[in-house]
Amino acid sequence: MLTSCVAAGSPLKPTKPISATENSFNNSAIILGNARFDQYLPLLKNKRVGLVGNQSSLVGKTHLVDTLLAQNVQVTTLFSPEHGFRGTADAGATIKDGKDAKTGLPIISLYGANKKPTPEQLSNVDVLLFDIQDVGVRFYTYISTLHYVMEACAENHIPLIVLDKPNPNAHYVDGPILEPKWKSFIGMDPVPIVYGMTMGEYAKMINGEKWLKKGVQCELTVIPCENYTHNTPYHLPVHPSPNLRSSSAIYLYPSLCLFEGTSVSVGRGTETPFEIYGHPKFPKTGFSFTPKPNFGAAKPLWNGQLCNGFWPGKDSVAARNVHFTLKYLIQARDLLAKVHEPFITSENMFDKLAGTSSLREKLMAGASEAEIRKDWQEGLEKFKTIRNKYLIYK
């Protein structure tokens, strides 16, 4: 199967110190949906509860499942997305069913062959909680997990409660809209690469637009965050996945992940994945790195080879202001063309990430960013109109 582009370090603590600038992004006034117990604990009373979660499912510093059990909630089943329930698996690795070592509760994998809960897997569940950190990018597979979970809940008449979290990329909307031809687990719904919505808002949109199979809709409750707007800078307290280890990586992820269909490394196998990019045949730039196997990348591209490159994520504030851009792709295209080196090495992967083939075709025809952007402006404006119907936050 395709290697997911969910950026995969230790999932619970940074591999390098968080800068003072990044710490300033933390907004202690924000109250996450999972901390608003008065809003959702009454909905769980006398119910058998399932939880779709991972290492980001924290109330303060305590995992939500432990918090719920301490509140005498009858948690019966845990569901894990890519990277596992405690976030310890590599990107694209097969996640197996098992038991949570701390609680003994059964864990059902929603990554691999089984992406959608089956009726049997939901047979011991009366209500399902969804509590996963998103980064607001279409090819980040947790929104695909949300889509399938909603569909299963609708088909099995199980209420779904989404415990909302801030989206660090919610301050803008950009990129081509996914075309039906390119639908996959790294892009399931007709949205742009950056959609500017939280998980709760996105769930409302899936339901309202009837994007689930056969137009079914699930019984949905969203527990929103308090003291949050789309423009509120938010530094995630926990790595959302093993290769997104900093604010810079999260901000650059929409732009740099398109390199996953090319011969250019995005720093997998280094301490700064998705903050950097490079290639052995790039000219010397004053910055270089050598990918080596690590937790986030068992077999990194250009393993053991010196890559000359660039570090656009060195300043996290500057990275937040970049937004989605094609300038890195265009630069790499031109540098490799000069030395007659292949650039796009998997057209299929590139097009699935982009959600369209036109971006690749125009990119390789030598088009400028402005020329390429014209292709998606009409679709983007239509999406913004749809999006506005489901927004919870300003």
C-alpha cells in the first residue's frame, strides 16, 4: 500500500529544545474540547464508550483514556489511527490490534487493511469519542480516519462526539481541490490542501455535504474549544506524529510534503524533518544534511548520503507566514534540471498528494507559481463558500 505522507522522534517530547519563540505560541487561555467535562461527561453516563485517540489525546499531561477511567466512565474499546494509540509506530507501518499496556483495554487498529470500524468492532460501544490532533492538511491521514469513523457510526447508529482541538494551520485556506480521480487514504474529500478548519468543523462539513458513502449522516456532537479563533497561534504540546517535531515543520508540511513524490529529501532520517529539503546533486548552499535511519524513518531517502539543501524552517515565525507555496518545488525543479537529474520520481504519489495531475504537468512544463495557481482559484472560492457554513470559530 502507499506509504502515508502523515509526517511521522519521540512522540511525547521534542528531540530538540523548543525555542522561546515557539513557547510564546502556547495560549494557556485555550480550553480544549476534551477538558470541557461538563459538556460531554453527561452524554457518557451509563454508556459503553469507545475512544478513537492517540498520543495527542491528552487532558493536561494525562491521556484521555486514563482520565475517563478515573471518572468512572465505562470505556470498552480503543481505536488507533496511523502511528498507534500511544503514537509509537513509524509512518506507514502496519498497526496491529492488541491491548493497551497501561489499561488492558483492547486496541483496534484503523490503519492498514482495516481503516473503518466494523459492526463487530463496534458491538460493545454505545457512543464513540474522537480526540486526535490535526494539522489542517488534506494528506494528513487523521481526517481520513475521521471520515471512515463517521461513516461507520452512521451505518451502525452510534453517536459520535468530536472533542475539538485547535488547528495550527487554520489561519488560511489554499491549494488545489482534490479531484475524484485522485481519491485515496491520503485525500478522501473534495477539499484544498489547506482547508482552514478544526476537526470539529471538518466533521460538520462531511456530515452537512453528505460526503459519506450513500450520503449517510452520523449523529454528531462537537465539543468546541474555548477562547480560540482560527488566527490564534497555537504550538502543539505533543508531536502530532513522529516526523512533525516542531511548529516550523507543521507550517511547512503543506508545501514540503509534495516532495514525497520526488527525488528530493524532506529531511526524514534527521532531527529536522519537514523543516529542510535537499539532494546530493544540489549545488553547495552552505547547508547540508545526511539522512540516517531513525524512529521516524526506517529507510530514509538518500540514506547515508550528503544532501546539499535548504532550511526554510529555521525560523518558526517566518515559517508560519509562508503559507502554502510552490516556490520550493520550482527551485528544486530548476536545480535538478541543470544537472540533468530526475525530479518527480512517482507521478502517482505526487498527483495523489496534489489531488490533481495539472499541478505536476504545469510544473514540469516550466510554468511559474502564478500560472499554476490559476488552475485552482475557482475551485478554492467555491470551497470557501461551503466552508463558511460549518465554521464554529471566527
